[in-house]
Amino acid sequence: LLLCLLVHLFACDDVAYSLVVVNGWDSLVRAVDEHAEQSHIAVLINCGANRALTSLDLAPDMKLYIIDSRRPLHLDNVYAQDNVYILVNSTELAELKCPQASEIFESDSESSDGEHEEGEGNRALEDIEKRAIRRTRRQQWRAKRNDLLWDYYENSWYSISVSSFTLQMLELAHLMGKSSAETMWCAVVGLNSQLVDRLISFEAYTAVCIDRLRPFIRRYSSRNGAMKGDDVLRISFDKELIIPMYAHWSLYKSMINDEYFFCRSQLWQQRGDAKMRSLLATLGFPPPLLLGGDALTKGYPCLVSRNQGRLYVMHLFCQVPDLVALH
């Protein structure tokens, strides 16, 4: 979705670009090698942050900009000085807890300490003691370095950085006069996908959604009833069930395969099965016992309006988080 926003901005300003899809580290290395001579700037979306991009054979004038939600970041990328840039939100810097460069990377003077004294025949006792002290300090520094690296790379998680950056791109497009309801839809879908896939917490989702999307909701939602119809894009805040709605699934399959709905309905009990049948009957579905076992799995049409069915489901399962709904 971030890619859609970037492509939209490029198209508005007639910027030439090449789109390359990669499916792994080897594919990324091949793509960089193939385009190193032609491209001076590459934007890596959802890839590259947790691998050392400094090991790639980059041209001197080529720059890599990384937008990736996977954490932790590789420290070689964090402290790369020439051509690798990681785009993160400033509020996330404290949460990353990246060790200082002096605690991780050994300087050339320290690594070569004492090597030039190997060939000297007569050493003073003071020189031997100094070398022993330096060796002890170097061992302590390396032990501390190993502990810091272990603590830093021990856990892995997903950040809201990509969705946040998508919203930043939406805000940038708005400042440039190139935003629309469609561009906002891209940002909304990207944010919701991280929540549905459980890559981010609901608290993080709410903080971004409520604080930064509300102005766009007011801007692009129709305040009067003049614009109606299925072909009109309207975006609003509403409560929706987080159930998988695949094209090859009926409403029944979506309900019984949703973890939250399954637990709240207690479908492993006869009482839960009866509750499900009662709910489907209220929504307008024929009883499965009258039509056979395959009636619901084949997606029998609903006999009541979408809003009536949704309100009943929301009344029955009221503990549902707020989501951005697309109408």
C-alpha cells in the first residue's frame, strides 16, 4: 500500500521509476546487482532492514532507503555512513535500544594494539604490563559487546513504522495537493492489515488511527446524503467484526473459522451450535436442518439488509475493537 502511494506521487510528477519484486535475500542481491549501474536511488519496502546491506556490492553513488517493519534492525545498516538509510519514526528511536557504535565496533587502533611490538627483542617490564592490561580490557570489551548483541538480537517483532510512514506519505501527498479518498484508502488498508495479521497491538493501531486519520475522515467523508450509491467511495469510522471474508467462503465459514467468534459462540458445545443456528436464522438464512448440511457452506443469500445483520451481530458480540470500515 505504501508502494501504491509512492507510485501515485511518481505518476503525478512524471518521475521515471522501475518496479522490481523480490521474494528473498538472494533475489534482492540479484536485483541490486542488475540495477546498480542504472539506478542511483533504490527504495526497499518491507525488506532489507534485518540483513547487512553494507555487504552488497553497491556503486559509490547509489543510495538505499529502507522502509521495513521487521525488528530489530541490523546494526551495520544503522551505523552505515555512506549509502544505507533506514527510515523510522522519531518516536521509535527510544524503543529500538540500539547500542552505541563505540560499544559494538572495534576501532583499528584497539584491534592492532601490540601487533607492532611483536618483533622487538628487548621489552621493558612496563611494556609487558601495559600490553597485559590492554589485552584484559579488550577481552572485557568483547565480552560486554557479546552481551549487548545478545540482548539486542534476542527478540524479534514487527513495528508500526511502515503503516506510520504510509500515513506520513499520505500527509505529504495532502500537503502537495495530491491526496484523495483513494490514497487514504491505501493507508487505511495497510494499517488494518497489520492489525488483522496481529503484527501490531490494538493500542498501537488506535493511537495511529484515531490521532492521524480523523482529519482525513472528515475531509473525504460525505457530510450530506446527496452522494449515495455503491460506486461512491465513502470512508468512515465504524465497528466491524474481524472475520476473514474470502471470495470462496460463505458467511458461515468465515464465522466458524474466526478464533474470536468461535470462542464467544462456544461452537464446540451443542448450545453454541444452537446459538449459531439462531443467529443465522435471525439474519435470514434458512435452517441447515431443513436444507441439508451443504446449504450454508454454499453461501445461501441473506434475506435481510446488511446493516440489520451487522447490527444484530454487533449486539450479540459487543466486545469488538473499533476498526476503520470501508463502505
